[in-house]
Amino acid sequence: MLHQIPPLLIVAYVLLAAVVGFFGRKRAAGFAGNFVLSLVLTPVIMSLVLMLGTPRPQATKAKAK
């Protein structure tokens, strides 16, 4: 017999994935990539990956003087 997953648990899981995506928005995968990966791999694993990884290097802006 299959058990039904409570809707609140699903909402919490998606919200945690969105938080991980938000914190990963400045990484190579961006918000969408980190959000989808956290849905697939779980937000806990992706948050560990984000903590251990390095941010995307910023492009240097030429200043006109």
C-alpha cells in the first residue's frame, strides 16, 4: 500500500530548493540550474555543494575616466 506524501512536506521541499537556488544565483549554473539540481539531488546536498564551491568570477568593468 502506498502512502500519500503530505502537501505541506512537498511545499517545504520546493521552498528549500528555491532558497538553494537563490543562494546559487551567482554561481555558474545560476538560479534555475541550482533550483533544478536541488530538486533532483535534495536541497541539503546542493547546499553543501554551494558551500564547498567557488563563486563565478565577475567580469571586470572598464571604467571610463
